[in-house]
Amino acid sequence: MKRDNNKRGYLIFLSFLTVFFLSITSLQAQGPVKNGVLDLSNEKFRHRIVKLNGEWEFYWKKHLSPADFSATDMPVPDALATVPSYWTTLKDEIPEIKKTGYASYRMKLILPPNSGEVIFDIPVFDSAFRIYIDGKLAGSNGLAGKNEGLTKPGYKPFIYRHNTRASEIEIIINVSNFHHRRAGFWLPMRAGTAEEMLQWVERRNVISDINAGIILSFSSFFFLFYLLFRRDDSMLFFSLATFGIFLRIISTGSFLILSLMDISWIWLVRLEYTGNFLAVIFISWFFHRIFPGRYYKIFCTVITVLFTLSILLVLASPVIVFANSVRIFYPAVALVLLYYGVKSFLSLLKGQRTGILNIIGFAVVMAGAFNDIGLSRSNILFVDSFILPYATTIFIFIQVIILISRWVRLFNEEKRLSDELEYVSHNLEDLVIERTSELANQKNKIERQKDEIEEKNKLLEKSIK
């Protein structure tokens, strides 16, 4: 019966994953930009923020400036690129395209008359760019060149305040990539009126900073907890896993670490990948402590060796080399989460108290991961923002609840045993006397029973004769 329940649990869980995966792959690219134009002239633009997703004009191996589009002989785009996405997705339209190279993106934003000040939230590009807005250089990250020697990668998102002189705004972005496996316009860009955009950016940065602080606090707390109670190494694994997540959070998104120190682009990326590998190594062992398994322990050992070597590769090689380690990273993460999800579901079927919490944690992480995967392909599943860092924080909260509840149970059990031991030590003499008396009484009782049996045996022999 137990084996049938386990088999049924596996089938239900795998069916759930299949439906979830199909819901991602069936999404179609969406975005308001069509054929390189976003026309908001007939809409109310005040008090709103618009994502500039959709079809941008794409020019392969060209770095175009506003002057190139004011000439009579206008450049012809090589393709319409879906934004956000890597430019390698244009392989069908441009067979010679590859991840290393340079290109230009262009679109027109048409606003209602007298729109006033517009603020653009400009993300990072891989791996260097400069952006022109309405004929002016609005900013850049690194140096965008036409070969590796002339290109210097950089990451630092920023906002650009633009006073509209006309209803039509031209946006041109020159992107160069000779240093990363990713290439191009892979994060969403936003435009909005001043008050709303400034509030949104400030709120986003504050939430990101608080999120990083919470995760670092949990990491520190459980590391100190482990130092005080070394018998439970799951606390150590959890602490180191959350520290790896912290390293990733501060080196991506709003790039919190750049406000704390001046760090080069390559070390920024190295920090991100090192955090990834540390998180997977120790979360694997943490899951093993929750749900022990002989074969899964072997898997954890393989992951530890493989990703330790990967960390050494990250620290010693250029980004374009170690960035390809995601080919083993993503499958490993998928297997770890699959193991945790299946075990959580089975624990729920068995009626364990933490089963529902484990299932919720797994569902939150998977929802965040699928949402961000879809969003990176210009598809919206749940929300139009990247939510995996916050989903990870919720998952950590749930694990904290499970860890603390488990520790409280162990503490109460240890206290009960300690109280019993203390009672025994203080009343040992009385307990010995009491036990001796009980043994003496039992001995006398046994002797009486023996005499009675012998007497009955004599009467039985006499009756038989």
C-alpha cells in the first residue's frame, strides 16, 4: 500500500510539473512595440509607466547614430528583434549571427502632445552599450566597440530624464558583446512620467536592498546558531546556501554591491556565478538532511566536486569561458528542485506536519523561476517583473519556520530527557530503595506462587494415583 501511495504521488507530481511547463512553452511573445513603433498618441500617458517590449528594428554588425537616420537613404533593418531576448534568437532571419559581435536596436515612441518630462529606466545590456534618445547621447555602460579590443564591458543600470520637445522620440541603442555567452537586449526597458517612474525606481531599489539584507541576516543568524549547536550541520548548510544567494542578489538586479564598492565588470560576473554554485552545493546537502537518501547523497557528492571545480574555473578564466557552465548548472538545479519537490509531496501524502510547508516553498520557487524564464522571452506568466529573488526569500522564510520548529521540538525533547535525568540523579537512593523493595516483593510473590504450584502438583499426582 505504501509503495502504491509513493507511486501515485510521483505520478501526480510529475503531471503537475508537465502542466506547468506546457503553460510556459505555450505563451506567445507579447509587447506593445510593433514594427519598431509604440504609438501612445491617442492614449493618456500621464501617471503611468510603459514597458518598451516588443518588436524593435535590429541592425546586425552596424553601430548607427541619429545622423544615420536623418539622411535620405535610411538604413534597412536586418530583422525585427523581440525585446527583451538574446539576439541569437534571430538565427533564422540572420543565419550568420552569433553571440559575439555588435548591433544596433531602434524604435520610435510616439506620445500625446505636451507630455512633459519623461524618465527612461535603462537596464544593463550584454555586455556594453550606448543609448541615444531623441538625438542625444543619454548614457552608456562600458565602451561599445566593433571588436574585442575596442570593447569594454560594463554593468550599471541608470535612469535618464528627458524633456520632450516633440511627440515622437527616437531611441537608438548600440550594443557590443565579445565577453559573455549572453548577447543583446535581454532585460525590459521602461518609460514613464517623472513622479511615477521615480517612485517606482526608488521602491524597486529599496525592496531589493531590504531583500538582500534579510537574506544576509538569515545567513549570519544560522551560522551563529551552528557555532552554538554544532551537532546539527543542516544549520551550516542552510547558512552557506543563503550566503550564496546573497552574493548573487547583490551582483545582479539593482547591483547593490556597486553602491558599496568599486568593482570591475569581470569580478561582478564572477561574484554572481560563485554565488550560484555555492547556493546549489549547500542547498543540495541541506535537502539531504531534510530528506535523506542513499542515491541522492551520491548526487550531492558529485555536485560538490563538480561545482567546486566550476568555482575555480570562474576565478581563473574569462567570462566567455566560465559563463558556459550554465549548461551543467541549470540541469543540476532542476534535479535538486525535483528531488525536493517529490519528497515534499510524498511527505504531504504521509501526513507529516511540515509537508504542506515544503510544498508551498517548492511551488513558490518554481513559480518565480517559470515567471522569470517566460519574462526573459518577453512573455508574461504572472507579473511583468523578475520575481525569483523574492520567491527565494519566501522559500527561505518557509525553511526558517521548518528549521526553528524542528529545533524547538528537539529542544523540548532534550529538556524533557534532562529533567528526567535530573530527577533520577536527585532521587537515586529513594528510587534504588523503591526498586529493591519492588524486586523483593516480586521475589516473595514468585516464591509463594512456586509453593502453590508444588502443592497443586502433589494434589494432582495424588488424584491421578
